[in-house]
Amino acid sequence: MHIFVTDGKRKEKINTKEGQTILQALLEHGITVLKTPCGGRGKCGKCTVTVLGEGEVTACTQKVRDGMQVVLPKAFSEGESAVIVEAGSTFHYRTDGESTLLAACDIGTTTIVCHLLEGASGKKLATVSEPNAHRSYGADVLSRIQAAENGGLLRLHEQMTAQIARMLGELLQEVGERGPVARLAVAGNTVMCHLLAGVSPARIAVPPFMPEMCFGTEYAGEAIGLPVCKTVYIAPAVSGYVGPDITCALLASVSGQEQKETLLLDIGTNGEMVLGHAGSYLCCAAAAGPAFEGAEITMGMPAEKGAISHVRLDARRIRTEVIAADKPEGICGSGLIDALSVLLRMGLVESTGLLKEAESVSVAYRKYLGEYKGERCVWLTPEVCLTQGDIRNLQLAKAAVAAGIQILMKERGITCEKIERVVLAGGFGSYLDRESAAVIGLIPRELADVTEPVGNAAGEGAVSAAVSKEARKKLKDLKSCMQNLELSTHPDFSEYYLQQMEFGSG
């Protein structure tokens, strides 16, 4: 059996198996352009394609038929760019002065970022970012683990190494160099790093959630599937859900300020957080789900072109800011937090998360209430709305993160007054408005004034690891003084979680 796949520019014939879905056939052929934040369970509708003669179908549910012609929503022959934010300040270690090319890579669940570096100076020569090719398997790490366990480990490994090799090749071409790269330093969550190394992440999904490897090691590039690099260094992980991205983010954000009691938050599909100061850190990961990444939200999307990144109330009207576009295509995590804050202030949403009936809100605001596909919603713009279900998903995510913060403070034996810095790392944190986060209770109100975004701290930590032996030693030291708390088995988590379900309860 075979089907024909086109993006409007070219047409390709691919072999298929009886009983496969369109999505499964595409993935086996290495076509990963479709987004499936629900993990291919037919729930989100975001993997829609057109079958000629039939119309639009969801690729994860539609079975293939011999000769079927499938039209994809955008070119699958070209890489896509992703928006990265480098707001705020991070610490950079002094380079060892190697007269060679180096590189750093942050492998996120949603986005991969690569930097090409001049070894002698540590200067960034070029940077490229793209959506992670694995997004077609689902929005969160559990969906990637499941895909690996269902016979896809080698395919996932090869897709990742191929994508990173291509990205590095583009960077080398951009600066007129042939390579090789002497050292690639990698940050990323523990699951992504397992897939890069070609190691099964299965143990991370089951108690006690311990990974096969905690890394902090260097590999021969050819052995790991990246012959463009002489060596590949993967930063150390603390646990299955507190990975090399967090140790690198901590390296970049606390170096030089080690004595300050610091709360580091990297909120994405997992709400990873660290609390402490020099020599003593507690860390944990809250199972926030993919809502803050825009997944499993009706019109949610990552922080990329076309996403609503900010929402505010101005003269009793909802105003929005859109990333690099005039009209919105959806809304990303920071926009969702802003939107909830605005809706609470407008009185459209109760503290319990329930959308109010039109007759119980101000006449000036009733025009924003409506329906989308039979579900009650609030229209932020003519194109983008938040449904009652979306608000519920955000409520669950918010409660998990807020409960994690409360438990870290309890275990440290401190109150908010003792925390001197709150560091927001990652793309979500870079756009996040601290006042909005405090209004909905994502972070305690008392911490809003000491909260600062630092951009892609994990990537900047990886840059230091690439250029500095001292930084690589410091990463090892940081890991040794980080104690992981497993929230799922913590005796107080359920109580705190229920308390934090109320908006504004932070």
C-alpha cells in the first residue's frame, strides 16, 4: 500500500501498512510537521490534513487507504523557525580559550536551540532555533516515552540527531566554516537527553521515576550519532524530571549570587523548580501538564509567530499583543496567564474557575462572553477565545506549580520574606508578567517584586559548559548539592494542591 503526500509544492509517494493512521505513516517516513499535543489520541484536532475528495480529517484517527492523496498544512521539506527570548541577564563563565569551534544546544520538549561559538572568545557566531521534530508524538515527555517504548526509540534518536546535525550544519554554513565542532554542550530535560543518547527513558515514567542515566558525561560525537562534533557533553540531571536543563539554568542564574536565597522556576510541560542558596538546594517537578505550553488548550500554541503573548485591560476593553504578526493565530502560555488575570479582574471568572453567566457580570463586559463549538467561552479577539475547559486545564496546571512552591518553602523551613530572588527561566518565563502570575496565584503575591525573567537560562548554561572546564565542574558540584523531592509521594502535596485550586490563592 502507498499514499501520496503533498504540501502544495511537491508530491511524495510513501509506503504504508494496512491499519495505520495517516499520522503513523507520516512519522515512519520521517515527516514530523504535524502538531499532536494530545499525543495522537484524537482529542485536540490540531493534526488536521486534507484528503483529496474527502475534505479535512484528523491524521491521528484517519486510516490510510491505498492511493489516498494527503495535503499537509505547510511545507514539510523545510525547517521552521521558532522564537527564542533572551531577556534578562545570565552569568557566563570565562572561556578556556580553545582555538576551535564549539557549540551549545538546549533540547526542549517544544523547541530546540543551537548556538555556534568561537572557542577563543566564547562569542556566539550564529544561532538557530526550530520546533522539536518530536512534537508529532505529543506535547509532553510522557508521550515521547510512550513513543519510544512502542518500538520507536531508534527512530526518535535518529530524528533528534539528524535535526541537530542539520541545524549545526546550517550554522557552520552561515559563518563560512566547514567544521568540525570540537565540543557540543547539551542541556535539555532528562527524557530528551536519553533520546539523544539513544537510551530508553522508560524508567522515568514509573515509580520511583529514576532515569537510566544522570549524564554529566562526554561522548564521542560519532558514537552518539553526531559526527559533525568531535565530542558531545550532556550536562548532569538530578532526577527523571529535574534534568540537565535545570542544572544549566541554575548555573547561569545563581553564579555570582550564590548566597542569595533563590527560587528558580522553569514552567513548561513540567513545572521544574529549585529553592536554596550555595551548597543547599531543594528541587522538584510539578506535573503541570502541557497547558502552559499552549497544548490541550483550544486555541493554544507555543510562544511563536502569531501567538498572543500578552493580554491587558485598557479603558474597559481587552487588548492583546501578538508575537511578530498583526493578527493572532492562537495564544501561548504567558498570554493565557495574562488573560486569566484580566478575566478575574473583569469579574467574568469566579475564583473557583467557573465562567459567570452573562446576567451576573457588568453590562460593559457581556459582549466578550459567547460559545465556541457548543462550549461557553470568552472571546479575547474576534479570532481567539478561552473556553471553560481551557480555564479548567490552566487551573490544574497552576495548582500543581503553586503547590510545589509551597512544599519547597515548607521543607526549607522558610517563608516568602526569606526569598531574595525569583528567577523565571525559559520562553514561558521570559514573556510571563509577574503581576498576572501573582493575581491568579501561580506565584505568591509577596514574591512579585523580586521576580525577574532571565530568558533561555538553560541554553546560556550550556554555552558556559561548552567553553569552560570550570563551568562543567560547577555543574557537577551543583548536582551534588541538589536534593530532589518527589511531589507525587509527598504527604502534603494533595492538601496543598487542593488549596491552590482557587485562583488568587497564591
